[in-house]
Amino acid sequence: MGEHLMRQTRTRRIRLLVVLAGFVLLVAACANDPAPQANEDGQVDDGRNDEPTPGDDPPADAPQGGDIASGGGDPVEQEDTVDETDAPEDSGDDPPVDDEAPDEPTGPVFLALTPDPAGTDDPLETINPLPGVLVARTDTGVSFQFDQMNNGGLRVIIQDRTANVDVFCDMYDAGDGSLASTCSGYNPGTGEFLPPEDIPLLEVPDGYAFDVPLTVDESSVSVDLGGTTYRAPSLRIADEPGFVQIDPNTGMLSAPVVRDVGFVTAGELFDVLESP
């Protein structure tokens, strides 16, 4: 009977050790498993749903710009793309070509004149040299600018000896204190006057200027008047009155006249106009 009692005591100890061992393992397991947390909706997150919800930022160590195939494998390289909305719009215009720009019209340049070679034999006439004028090309001809008008008018004359016509392009007092400018002609052989045609007056800071419908090349100057072209190898340029009084008995002046006169060849004028 004593032996039976010892066996029962041993069996109880073994069972107690098994129960203690199981309790220790349970405590250890609970220590490593954090308690489930409740979310904002009151649901418990047990950590088993690890899929990101829309709007969540990806993990910091997640690969960027890559895609893993569904069957597993190497990441698929993603080509850089350009946002077409940021690309500059094509205006359709070709880029500027560095062609040589056309020469812009230059300002007036000084044209030196030669004194009148003939002079005068009229005792009432005084002819002084006109040193020069300013000239420039215009859309319709050549502008002539004088720094003074001392003798009643300004004049550019094309003397066509072939047609025996002198074409006068003048600036003068219109009679009411204003200035006028015209081109007209005179035939000394027939005494015929050609009808005048208006030409533009030009505004300049100092002096007087008008635009003469003149064509110039290296050998001649020409002007159109009344549908006819008159041509000469040179120009006569003067500060002088447009009209003078002639004594019919002598054919000379009936009153004193002062003229400032200069001449220039077509080639000289052409070279000045073409100079840079």
C-alpha cells in the first residue's frame, strides 16, 4: 500500500510540471504578440491585412518606377516620358535666317559743289559760290537740304540740251508766308513754259529741304515731267530768286540780283549717294 501511494504522488508531480511548462510557453507567446489596435472606425487591426489602402504612401524601401511581373521576375524598366503639354508650341514659322540685312537708308550726306564756271557779264548780277548741300535717297527720288535761303528761292535744275528744256525744281514763298515746291520746265528756244507739278516739302531740324523726283546713275541724272523724261550729265543747284525782271531794251537785269550757285556731275552725286 505504501508503494501505491508513492506512485500516485509521482504522477501528480509529472502532471504539475506539464501544466507549469504549458503556462510558461503561453506567457512567452503573449509577450511577443502585441495587442490588437482599434482603428478610427472601432475595428480591431490584427496585423493580418498588410495591403496598403488608396492614398497611403508606399513604404520607404519600396522600389520606385519599377513593376514586378505577376509571375515574379526582374523589374520592368519604365522609359522616361515627356509631357506633351509642357512641350513648346510650334508656331509654324521658320527660324530666322541670318541673311544679310538690306541696307537701311542713311541720313543726309554732304555734297560738295563746284563754282559756276561761266560767271556773269551782267553788271547787276552777283554770283557767289554755293559750297554744298545735304543729299539723301528717298522713296521717290533725292532730297536736297539747304542750310539757308537768302536770295528768295532754292533750286535744282536739270538742263537737257538735247530737248532744249530746262527743268526747274524749286522751293519758294507761296505769297502767303508759307513755302511751296514744284517742278516746271522752260524751253528757251520756243519760250514755252511746261505746267508745274507739286513735289514734297520735307521737314528738317535746320534749314530747308524738298524731295526731287530724280533718278541718278554714274553718267546722268533724269527727271520725269508731264510724261516726258529729261536727262542731263550734271545738275545746277542754287540759292536764287525764281523770277527776275529783265530790261527789254538791253536783255539784262533791270534790278540787282544775287545768286549762290554750284554744279555737280551725275557721277559725283551718284558716288555720294552710294557711299556707306
